[in-house]
Amino acid sequence: MLNALQVVTIVVVGVMVGVEFAVPFFINPTLNALPDDSNQLGRAFGGRRGGAVMPFWYITSLVLVAICAIVGWHHPGSGLVITAGALLILSVIMSILLLVPINNRVETWTPENRPADWKQQIDRWDRFHYVRVAVIIAAFALLVAGLA
């Protein structure tokens, strides 16, 4: 049972990390290569889609890691799993304080109502997202090392 939980946790967290990694390194460069209206509409759509799905994914990942830490408390590597959980908590805090407020604005924009500084706001979100991706990659690496 513990092995199944560990595999599910690694897969759920790993896929989340992969999706978040794809945003700055594949999706955003593609959107940035498009004309401004298409770029902005793509970002708004992505913001709505991500805003609907990612909170559940982050919380599910965090809950699974917490369960692994509790169930595997006396196993080698539990400290790494706990540290991975702490980093996931940090990523959620970063999301709520830094990324979500910008995302909530971006997802409502259209070419007709976007602010003059829309590109600067998107660049700010991108910079915060790079940091968040680094945090969740570290969390994933620690999780895998702790469960292996």
C-alpha cells in the first residue's frame, strides 16, 4: 500500500512540475512570438485554465506528500519528504501572494480593455513563475530522493 501511495504521489507531483516547467520554457515563448492581441488572448485563456485547475493540483500534491511523510515517518528519507512538503507550501504561498493577483487581472483582459502596462505585468508574473518553478523542481527532487 505504501509503495502505491509513493508512486501516485511521485506521478501527481511530477506531472504538475512538468506542466509548470512547460509554461515558461515552451508555452510562453510560443505566445510571445505571436502578435500582441493573440499573445494577450492566449495568456488570458491560459490564466483562466490554470486558475481553475492548478489550485486543486497543488493542494492534492501537498496532501499526498503530507500523507507520505506521516505514513513513512520512521522510514529513511522522511526528512527529505518533509522538506519537499515545506517547499510545496512555499510554492502555494508564493502563488497566493505573488502570482494569483496578477493572473486574476490577466485572465480578464481583452485587446480592448488591457492596460497600457500589460506586458510589464506579464513579465512580472513570468519572473515570479521562474522562481516558483525552481522551488517545485527542488521539492520534486527531494520527494523522489526521499521516497526512493
